[in-house]
Amino acid sequence: MKKLLLIASTVALGAGLANAYVLFKGDGSDEPGFVAPQQGGPPPPPPAHIASAETYVPYPGPPAAPMARSEKKNPPNPPVLFCKLKSPQGPLDWAARPNDLNNLLKSMKGMLNVNFSMEARDLAEIDTNPEKNPILYRTGHFHFQHTEAERKRLRDYLLNGGMIIYDAGMGSLPFYNSAKEELAAIFPEVPTQRLSADHPIFHSYYDVDQVQYRAGVRKAGYKNNDPWLEGVTIDCRTVAVVSRFGMGVGWDAVNDEAIQGYSVESAQKLGINLVSYATAQRAWAKSLAHAMALTDASATTAGKVALVQVIYDGEWKTRHKGLTILLHQFNQKTEIPVKFNLAERKLSDQRIFDSPVLYMTGHENFQLSATEVANLRRYLQNGGLLFAEACCGRKAFDVAFHREMAKVLPETALTALPATAPLFAMPNKIASVGITPALMAQMGNRSMIEPKVECADIKGHHSIIYSPYGLAGGWEMSQSPYGYSYDEAGSMALGENILLYAVTQ
């Protein structure tokens, strides 16, 4: 191992190990974009006195109790926050910088006065209850692959409220590619998508939609200043994050501009934000009234008319039960003898013309193909209705939706409905609606607002009905703590009114 470390440390940044040493066959060391690991020092001993309990960042933990006697006591162990995943290939594969998490936790203690610890475990030792190992962290430089049993374990853990962070060591491309491949295998039904600047991860404690990169990132060809994080989001909660460039070298306070990574300050802020986000979302997931299972209960709403959810290239399904609940409540509320069932279609699928209503939602930026734009235009001109919402009130989706609808109906703009519009009268009279705490803070602490709905009309009828604030979380009665949304009652009332308009116009 000493010989391996010596060889690895002498390889130039960005060069492969093909002619020096191969960690294992197919490790990616001979591929473009591979960055050789540089071994850091041993981890420091634990601090002499730490006492705390897990809490929400940024709130500090309780003060340590005063000692009754003068002799030194054995302090209680701080709660575990991070679990660093080991690799069967040895420490060079998973712990080239053994101090990364320790130093992040040390920075958190100094900056936020919160105390946590970390452990290193094999994936087989991970408890699927996130309370036992709240955040998993896997870093490295080489290709890696989980077993099928490990993938199932990770899936269960993440759906139970956990979070995993994959950090490409010093920006090594083979590791980054493997992380994305593994997430595609763990969640084949959910895309790994670039997180936009308005994602709560970038604002959960610090505002870090802009960051400082080292010169090595620029040399690699990336010129922007936005953080490059990608994620898998399920039911409005990002459960897995992949960092294209190294955060760990920033946590370890390595001052080397040639490294493909974040500056020390930017890496620390990103790390603290990830902890803050994961902690709040884990508490929310724990309190949900429904199981966080990736199932669609549409079979329970057997009917004659299909409501089609639009599939597009991106995160097109943000909630898995909301529509089913809305349709059930609509049929109970109105007693109209029209029942919906659910289908999922691409806009290029001609079967969308068999449905009177399309539903579209999302969090992130997206773009429709020319075929999708043309098909949707024809659908709307033939009398169809598109019902859309920006899930959690996310700005990235809002901007993309307005841009894409301008392509679909270039001469018909989306405009806000007045409060007196018939849409707000039946079956529910809606003059004002409640909103979530996050939206309240944005609205000057107002708890009620007039409903904001935008429409595009063709021949005197609404062809597009769009809510820039979230609805589906309210239908499921489980609003995200970061959601800019209507509350449960307001979401349900607006959803029912929109469906009634769709079946009676």
C-alpha cells in the first residue's frame, strides 16, 4: 500500500494510472478525466469534550452540563451525522482524504456551535432507518459498482428519509459517471437531474447559488459560477446528490488551485447547506401520514375518462399519490357521474388526443422537442385542456413552462385570472386561500392570499390553466417545508374547481 500511495501521489493531476498501477481492472484510471488521488493525513483524534443532541441546523445544541467534580470525565459520544461508506478496494478508493468529514464537522462546530460525529462503515452495515445513520457519504476517484443487495438497501434507506452524497474526489470523472449510473440503477423510474439555482439545497442556510471554483475547474473547461450538483428527487425531497467537482478537498482545507474542486469557503457552505436540508427533510419524511413508496394507486380510480400526466425529458412526476387523491375527492365532492382514471403519456403519443385533460408538473428546467410542441399545439387547438403547476412553487419550472408554452401558442400569452373569474366560483367559492410557511415569509407573513392562476385561452375557453404555486403537496396533505405552495384546503379547492371546469366546458 505504501508503494501504491507513493506512485499515486507522483502522478500529475488529471493523468491516469494506467502505466503505473491499476487499483482493479476497469477502475477508470486510464480514461480521460481521471484524477489520481492524493493521500491526506490520518484522521484526528476525537475532541476531549463533546456533548450535544442532533438538532436542526442552524440552531445550537444545549450547553454541556457543568461537572460536579474536578477530575476529567468521559464525555458522551456526539450523535452520528455522517456515515462514510467504505469500499472493498481499500482506503485509497474511499478515504484518500480521511479528514474531509471530520474537518467539515469541525467547521460546523466553530461556525454554528453544533457537535456531531462521523463513522465509517461498509454499506452492508448501514441501517435502513435513517435515524441510525442520517447522511451517507461516498467519495472516490475510481469507477465503482454497488451489488444488487446494496442497491436495494440504499433504495429502502433513501425512501425511509435518508440521504446520500456522492462526491467526485478532486473532480475525477470515472467516479462521477459511476455515481450517476448507480443512481439510475437504484431509481430507474426517476432521472438524475442537475439542480437549478432555486433548489432549496442552495438556500437552506447560506445562499450559494453562486460559488467560487479553483483554477483546476476552469482548466477542465467549466466556466460558470453556479454549483454543479445533480440529484434524484422523490416526492419533493432530494434523496441523493452527486457533486461533479470535489467538495471534500474544500472541507479538508487543501490549498491547491490545480484541483478540480470548490474553494474552501464555498465547499464549507455547500456542506452546511446539505446538512441543513437533509435534517429538515428527514424530519418531514418521518412525519408524513402516508408511506413513501413509489406506487401509483390509479387502479383504485377505475373509470371511463383518462386524465393523462405528461411525461417529458426531466423530473415529470414529483408526487406519486396526489392526483389519485384529488380525483377521489372531486368525485365525492361533485357527485358528477364522470370518473377519471390515470394514464401517463409522452406528448409525442397520439393517445393524448383521447383525453380531455393533460396534467403537467415539475421542479426543474425542461425543454420540449419540436414534435412535442407541435402535438401539444394541435391538442389544445382541438379543444384539449392542459392543467399544470410548478410543484413547490419552484422558479426553475415556472420559467421553463412559460418559455415552452410561448413556443406552443406563440400568439396566446398566459395571463392571470381576475378574482371574479368563474373558475373560482364552482364547486368551491374561492376568494382567498391559505399558503405554506415558506410562501408566507415571501409574502410578508400574510397567511392568506388571492389565488394566483394563469390561463391561455383559445376561442373563449381556457386551454391552459397554470398555477405558479404548488398544489400536489396539499392534495397529499404533506407539504414540503421548503414549498412555496397553497395549503391543503386551498390546494384541494383549486384542484376541484379546475377539474369541474374541464368536464363542463
